[in-house]
Amino acid sequence: MTTLFESTDAEAVREMLLSVYDARRFAAPSAPPYLRIGLDQFGEVGLHRITYGMDCEVGSHELGGLYFGHLAAGGIVFRPPGDARPYRAGDVFLAGQPDEPYLADIVQSDLEYVGLEPSLLTQVAATSPARVPTPIRFTGYQPATARDAQRWLATVAYFRELVADGVAPPLVLATASRLLAATALTVFPNDALRDPTIEDRHDAHPDALRRAVAFIDDNAQRPIGPADIAAAAHVSIRAVQLAFRRHLDTTPMAYLRRVRLTHAHEALRDGDPATTSVSAVAAAWGFADHSSFTELYRITYGQPPSKTLRGR
């Protein structure tokens, strides 16, 4: 992870917290106020590691984004309007709502945060029957169960592994980012609608499916997701998902994966083994895991992708 900042200078610490997190309140009775910030940004996902080598109070008018935290060491107490929320080492939590004041008492902590832009959530889910996405709001600040917390941590670890080199192919990054968003919506309580409404069931007709399929076929090389497909079909995300289940017995993203696999197959078939690799082709078409790609390819085409590339 890139070290963005490290200092024991009180004024420098104050300015950095204000610059990066809009933290307009900072008070540290202990001295010196050691702070280290590691930060890597990948599109709409930020990976943060913050080490507070002191007890302090940090606050801002609003967070501005969604910060899902894992307390690696130390302690922290969030003091939003209402009841305080204390956390200890090992806990997984949401720091707060993007548009609400933020205030925390921090006790020499090592914090890992995944920052998600709220707009990323509307790419995979919606809160109302309307076709125009509205902001999703989290109704709880911790995963419902310990298993959910572990699922979140495993997904974060997977994302970190994909971007360990500091870069990731666009389709791989887009897919992994949406996986983080979808996992957050699965493990943290929120107001996203999951079941199709009456309007969704009415809209899940063959014409909507045809529009969605045509859009996927024409745009598989782009980092498209459920919201893009639904918009092209002129229906909600739930309606387009229902249309694919009802008429094709699949999902929009599974169909997209199938189309991308076809493109990968063609690239391998036409590629030069001297300059083309299976891993590079797979990554270019959004398949991050080489083993999973090889297995899916073998099931679909009856031979490993390496054999197709060799032209045998």
C-alpha cells in the first residue's frame, strides 16, 4: 500500500486529516500525535490503512462516502447523534452515513477502511420501484452475523489481491468493485429492494430482454454492470434480472460472462502463441482468476484454453 503520509507534527497531522477526510475537528491530548495514512485509490474504491499512534478525537461535518472499517488493533467509539457505537480489535463496521456528522474517539488504533462511492451501490441495486436509481441507505452499522463479517473480510482480501500490483485490467476492476458493493449490501443491513415489485414483473417482458441482450452483445468490452443493462432495457435492475430468469434461466451478469468468454475464445483462437498468453486474454475480458477461467473454458469448449491458443 502507498504511504500517503507519516508524521508526528501536530499541525501536519491536522492538515492531512482535513485534506484527506475533511476532518475539521482534531484533538490529541497525548504527544507526539503520530499518524500514518496508507491509501490506494482504484476508481470508486479506496483502500485505506490509518495508524493512530495516540489517543485523539476526530470529527467532520459529514463523511461524504461510505467507509467500511476493520479494527486491526486498538479501540474506537463513534459518537453520532444518538447512541455511541464502541468497537474493539477484530470488529467490522460501517463508520457512518455519508451525509451525517462524524465524530470518533480513537484509542491508539490501527484501522483498515474500504471506501466506496455511494454511486457504486446503485450500479448493483436500488431502493424504490422507480427506474431512476435513488441513494441506498444502510440501516445498521455492523454485519448481521460473525459469518457475514468474515464474508466481508474475505471479499476485501480478494479485492486487495487483485490490485496488489497497483493496477488491474478495467473489466477485472469493474467486476471486483461491484462485488465489493454487492457484498456490502448483502452483509450490512440496508433499504435496498431485493424482491421484484408488481411493476417489475410487468416490465420483465421479452422486449426488455431483447434490448438488454443487444446492449450486452454490443458492449461486452466495456465495464458495464446491472444498472447499465437495466437502463438500456428501460426497466429497473430487478425487472431485467427477472426477465433473464424468466426467459433465459440465467442472470444478466451470467449472460455477460458468457459473451465475454466467447470473445476470449476468439482471441485465443486467433492469437499468436509467441505474443499471447491465456492469462492476459482472460484478464482483458474480465476473468481475474486463471484457474476459474480455465475450468469454465474447459466446460464450455471441451479443451483447455492453452490448447486453443496453440491451434490444436
